[in-house]
Amino acid sequence: MKLNDCKKRKKILSLGAVLLCASIFVSCTNTNNKVIFSEYWTENANIATENINEELEYAVTFEKGTGLDMQYNLDYTNGTYITRLKTEQLDGKTVYVYETDFSITVTYLYKGESVDLQDSVKTSVKFEKASSALYPISSHKEIVSHSPQNGAANSLENCYAEYKYNIDTTYDNEGKGVCVITKPEEEESNSITSEFSIDTKKYNYLDNEQLLFALRGLSPASISPPTFSVYNAFANSVQKIKVSFSSETGADFEFLNNGVSVKDTISYYSADISINSQNPGATQTAWIAKTVDPSKNTYRNVVLKLKTPMSYNLGTLVYTLKSANFSK
């Protein structure tokens, strides 16, 4: 990697100050610490389904933290997060396509002046079915971020910096991948290309953009805390992601289920997702609906709520399920 590439990557790392969203797994472990996935996102996980068409919508709210010692204020409002799952044919076999669309308004206030800006993250990832361990094929990610700046600001414009990046990752069948990071307004020659290898012998590996979805393929009561290998484009390294589940609990939830308003007490597992290292950083927490009956799985192991802490203790983004259009 060239010196200019290193400088670019440092800029990319600062995106984590604001956007960590985005974005494990029926299972039993074996001596290689791998897990086996089941398709609990279908109503009957015992029957192979070739056609899936699902859409979930979440309201996203901001819980403010103590934050940095800044001379300005910021707030996040009007947050939405939509996920879409479908199947398609690729080289004669059925694969999954999982798309997400996140947007939120960020408001900066400095000495009586304010500005509303739009942050967004759009992703699309293709991967194989549960019978093939959700093996990733490719992913695409588009980021628009207005990230808060450290230190003293002397104007409204100096309170934040705008970043726009696209990230494209492709995988082969031997645990190797290529990641290309580009700025959409610059020439392709200014892109950063990284090649990486993932050891597939001990752990399953997943693309970062399918992690939250893969949570739904896991039966927490039947496994030990799993660990997964995931390539981090911002850090240019393969990281181990660990998932720790709490005991089963329940709470009242209210959302639209295939257009019908429902209010029900739903059993769920709380899953803490973090990097398995000495300095893991922020931990995401997802509430995953429990599989009550694999042959009649009403709530499809859906993510009911997600909490994503932001860097620098700025606060937490809270995703709450608003509507679910499950495949029939």
C-alpha cells in the first residue's frame, strides 16, 4: 500500500465516529469451532424454500452520550433502517440477496447557527444458502457521513467533515477476497485495492454486511458462544467477531406484521456482538426473537431491537422494529 493510500485509510477510519450501523447463526459447534446455520427466517425451517421476499422497517432514535468536549452540539433525528431479503438464481443455484438502507438527519448547532445534513448507508450483499454456511459471494456499500471533528471549532462548517465512500468486496471459493474502496466523485485510479485471505479451517467467515442477518440463523440455547472471521475494510484486516448471548427473556412488542397491527409478548435472546481482541471497542446488542417451533416460526427470528454505540461516547443509535412483511 502506498503512502497516499495510508492517508486515505486514516480518513476512512474516522467514519466510525458516526456510522457503525449498518452492521449469528441453528447451530451446533464442532472441534473446528464452526457452526451450522438454519433458515429460521422462513416460517417452516424444515422445508427448503426457493423463493424469499421479505422487508423489515425500523425506526432509529438517538440516545445522547456524554460525548467529546466540543464547542458545538449535535443531534440525530428522523432515522430509518430498511432491510430487504430475496432469492435469485446465480450460476444455476439459488442464492440470497440482502439489502439495507439506513438514513438519518444529523443537526449541528454552533453559536446560534445550525445545519441539517443527511447521513446514509446503503448495502447489498450476496451469499449462499444455510446449507452452504451462508458463504459470502460479494458485497457493495455506499457511505455518506458528516462526522464530528475533534478539537475546537471556529465556525459551523468546521464542526464536521463530509465523507463519501463506496466499498466493493468479492470472494472466491478458497477463502480469498478483494476489497476496493473508492470515492464516488474521484477517478477510479484513486481507489484503494486490498487483497486478503481468511483461514476457513477453524471458524466460519462472513461478510460484514450479512452479520446482523446471520444472527437469525442461530439457536442460542444449543451452542457455545460462537466466533466468526470477518474482513474489516476500514482496518484492512481480518477480525474475529464474537457473539455472547444472554438467557432467554420476553417483552411486549408492537409492530405491523404483514400489514396487521400486532401487540404480543415475544421471547427473545439478547446478543452482544464485539471484536474478539484486547481493545474490542463498542459492543452492539441485538434482541433476536426466539424460535418457538421450527415448523411454525411466527416471528422468523427477526431482530426486534438493535443498540449501536457510537465512537467517542457520542451516544447510541437504537433500532426498533416498526413493520415486518415476511414471505408467505
